Amino acid sequence: MKKNNKKSSIKKGNLSKVVVSIVLLLLISIGVSFAYFTASITGSETGTTINVGGGTLSITYSGGSTITVSNIYPKAEAWATKTFTVSGTTATAATMNYKCTLVVSTNTFSANALKYQMTSTNTGSNGTIMTAKTTSQNIATGTSNILLGNGSFVGPASAKVHTYVLTIYFPESGANQNTDQGKTFTARITTEAVAPA
């Protein structure tokens, strides 16, 4: 009888060691999986959302961020109009700074033949908007990065909005502009978070 009890207690001891080992293995693998997925998700962003410390900047572009102009001729009216909004949300008292850039990837027009202007509206009555460009600004030939300006939201802010309208022109110069026939212009607007100064 004692041998059976001894074997039974050995089996129970082995069984409990196996169960404890399986539970530990499961806990370790769950912990490793959790840490892996946490690391994967941290800092992920979409093209229209920027996570900034304790807040979020959201960017909305009418018709996307790309601007393409081709087969145009000189005239007083704008050839392209792009409305975009930057929204800021934060529960903290921190200031969220951002900057917008016109990234020109193609411009085969003559030097300074194309111009741009930009209006700025503090729709949400919060923070500082980028300075409006009410006079025509030159766009250089080739590729370039044109800083449109810097803006900021002051926390706490709940979905405060800054609205901008960028317009591209090919104005009449008073001289022969036939050399710009068949030229193209492609650009996009980018918005980035800026660290506080």
C-alpha cells in the first residue's frame, strides 16, 4: 500500500510540476506577445494624424494633399485651389506647434512664372495661425520645399481648427509666355509637428 501512495504522490508531484511549467510558459509567452504588440503600435501614425506628446494634430485636405497643374495659360484667376485644415486636440496645458510645407516635386515652368497666395483663418479661436500670404509669392523652377509657415495650438484644446486656402497662379507678365506651353507643376502640402523652442 505504501508503494502505491508513494507512486501516487510522485505522480501528483510530477503532474503539479508539469502544470506549473505550462502556466509559467503561457504567462511568459503572453507577456512577450503583449510587449511585442505594444512596441509595434507605439508611435504609429496615418498620413493625416500626428501624435504630439499629450495631444493629436489632424490634417484634412480637400481632394488630398497633392496639387497638379498642366496645360495652363496665363490668366488672373487661380489655376489650383487647395483648402486644408489643421485641428489640435490636447487635454494638457502644453502648446502644440506645427509647420506646413509646399513640397514641389515637378516644376518645368520658367523661373518664377508660377505664384502662390495663402489665406489663414483661426476658425477655432485658439493658438496662432500661419501668416497669410496676401501678395503673390514666387515658385522656383525645379524641385523645392517652400515653408508656408508655423502655427500652434494652446492646450487644453478640444478639436480647435486652423483653416488655410492655398492658390496657385500663372499670371500674365505682359511679355511673350509661349515658352511655358505644355509645362507641368506637381506639389503636395505636408504638415509636421515641431518641438517647442
